[in-house]
Amino acid sequence: MRLMSPMQNIRVNIFKKRQAEFAALIGVNQSTVSRWDNGVEPDRADLAAIRDAASREGIEWKDEWFFERPEDAA
């Protein structure tokens, strides 16, 4: 079984969104979210958009989530 990427963990476990829902929330294409899920890192503007989306969704954000895999998270 393949481990989740940090971005897939953020989408699935933090935001609890499907790829298309997360893409709409962030303002990117679903294919971009798919690439993130597969290990491609978002650029700085996308990271900022993810932080902003977390704020809008009432999620207390932690930047370390960008670097942690689920097994690393406490």
C-alpha cells in the first residue's frame, strides 16, 4: 500500500474533501490536486491559498502539515 503524500493527507484528513471539492476551494484544477496527491509540491501561491482556505473553513492551520506524512503526525 502506498503511503499518503503530505498534500493528500491535508486534503483527506484535514479538509475532508474529494479532489474536485478541494480544487474548487483552493482555486485550482482537479488535475493539479491529483498531482499534489502524487507528490508534486504546490507553489508558494498555492500554499498561501491552502492556508486561506483553512481559515475560511475554520481549520486551525499548522504549516508542518505541508511536510508530514500521516504516520509522522501526532
